[in-house]
Amino acid sequence: MKTSKLLTKFNTSIFTEMAQHKQGKLNEGIEIVDLSIGSPDLPPPAFIRDELARAVQDPDQYGYALTGTQQFSEAVEEFYSRRYDVQVDAHSEVLQLIGSQEGLVHLPLILTNPGDVVLLPDPCYPAYQTGIDLANAQVFKMPLREENNFLPDLQAIPTDVARKAKMMFLNFPGNPVPVTPTKAFFEEVVQFAKAHDIVVVHDFAYSELNFTEDKLVSFLSVEGAKDVGVEFNSLSKSFNMAGCRIAYLVGNEKIIEAFGKLKSNLDFGVFLPIQHAATSALREGDNFLKETSQLYKKRRDVFIDGLHRIGWKLDKPSATMFIWAPIPRGYSSLQFTLKLMDKAHVVVTPGSAFGKYGEGYVRIALVQNETILRKVVDQIKHANIL
């Protein structure tokens, strides 16, 4: 049997190598601490689980959902107004998704034709590249470098590339690089997008894991942003509902309508009890969001302070569940990742898995409790690899 040429684009070699290496250690009876996957280790709060439990007992909730409920869209409208000072129309500017990855992968199918150019941050979440490949579009990489505060330099994009570009992916606060943008940067993005007729796609999945006193900046809060773009948001990380697979897209009405048309040919919607639970989360979850942010902030401080004491100097991110850590000289990011697994028995993700400009870093996910994170620091110390 021969598979399609398209399938050859989906390279999982780094992740496969890591998984095999980890399994080998487990087979040897070695206890491994996994800080590689950004999946919350805690459940949703009780009020969300209670609503889900109530709804699954209703025999009328087992038909096709087809689309998001009106109650869910209205809850998104209220949430965006309350949390980000952004006004969206529940009827025309909100689209429910089966998790944000589903939307991120499919969106290029409605915005690009084969050969069109998409502007892509490097490093970035791999699903962006997957969607571009499915659409047979071309990529132009925008390096995220420390000297530019890990923001893309729009002025460095050649004019001929900008003229051909149809889309730009952005992700702030980011995965794998947990930096937060300024409103001025987003204003520059809007001006650039309007000048070159580019659709901006902003992934805002980590919007609620915020360690500052200020609200994080939604792309849609900038004047003119709805004219050129859309924003993804998710309940996976903010409400610990990763396995529920529910998220949403907000913004430009024409893009929302077009994407809804595609989705009507792809899926039959999210299980209704999950929609009801998500609606409750958006409407009643502000206190939980604050508690969750404080939890990750404490984990960040415990872990990075501990690493500082053993000689691994890292900056403290102001948002997300991730640490973007420069590695010691003399290693590639994959070599250092495998060394951490061999010597310290901890799994992280090599920066090279996220793109060329991720080399020299590893991504560490704060998905274990403080006691385990202290243990990891001690294991790294005694591994003598720094």
C-alpha cells in the first residue's frame, strides 16, 4: 500500500525518538518525570464537573450538536467583554471548535490556495505548519529571536514576500516561547496586514495563565483588528478541559462565516453536555482562573528559583505554563534533552522540535506539583550536566 505524498510532510521524527528513548528508560524500571507535554495535570473545578455530570444524565443531550449552542456563543461574548474589553457579536463573530488545534489546522483551507504564502513564526506550535501543508501553501519563516524580545520583525519581511502572503500566524503569550506582546506591536501588525491584504490569525490559548496584575492584550482589542483577523481561544488550559476538546474562534465576520461553511462539511459539533459545562465555565469561572494563574506562578517560582541555585539561569516568564530555557553550550537541544532523560530522569521538549530557531533551547512544561518540581531540580543538580 502506498500513502499519499502529502503524508510525507508530517515529520514526527524528534517526537518519535523521544518517545522511544523514554520508553526504554521506563522498561529499565527508571521513574521518569515528564515535563514535555503541555497538558494540565489537574481537573476542572467542581462546578464544571457537576454541570457535565448533570447534563450527561439528560437523555435529550445525545443527538448531533451540529454547531455551538447560542448559550455558548453568548457566554463567549460576555467573557471577551469582561476579560479583555473586547466586543464580539455572539451571532456573527463567534464559532465553536472541537479544540483550537482543529481550527488552526483547518483554517488555511479557506484562506489560501496552493502556492500561496503564509507568514509563520519560528519557533512555533507544530499544528500551524500542519494546516499550511494540508492547504499546499508555502511558508515564510519569521524568526523569534531574543534580541527582538522574541517578537517577529515585520520590517525584515521582504516586500515581494509580503505582497504574496495571504495569512500570518501569531501566538502571544506563546507556545513554546512564553512572551507577551505590547499593544503597540499588535497595532503594527494591523497596519502591516492592511497594507498587504493579509489575514492575521492570533492563537490566544494561554490568555488566562497570566502572572501579572494587568490584563493580557487580545489582538482584537486593537483598533482595526477585526478588519484583518481572527483570534483562537480555548478552554483546554484555562479551565483544565483539555480532553473535552472545546474552543472557539472570534473576530472577522466573513472569516467566521466561511469557516463555519467548511466545518458544516467536516463535523457534527461538540457533545452537548460538554458545551453546557463550557458555558458555565465561561460565565462562572473568574475566581478559578485567578487561582489557576497563582498556582502556575508558584510552580514557576519554585522551579526557576531552584534552577538558579544550581547554576541554570533562566528568565521568569510572565504568562503560560511553559519555560523557554537556553541550554548549556556544547549540546544541541535534542542532545541536551536526551541527556536530561538519561542522567536526571526528566523529559522536556527540544526547541528544535518547534523550528530552526528553536535550536539552543528546551521547552519545559510546569505540569507537575511543587514537590515534584523541587525533586526535578535536585535530580538535575546531581546529574552534573549543567
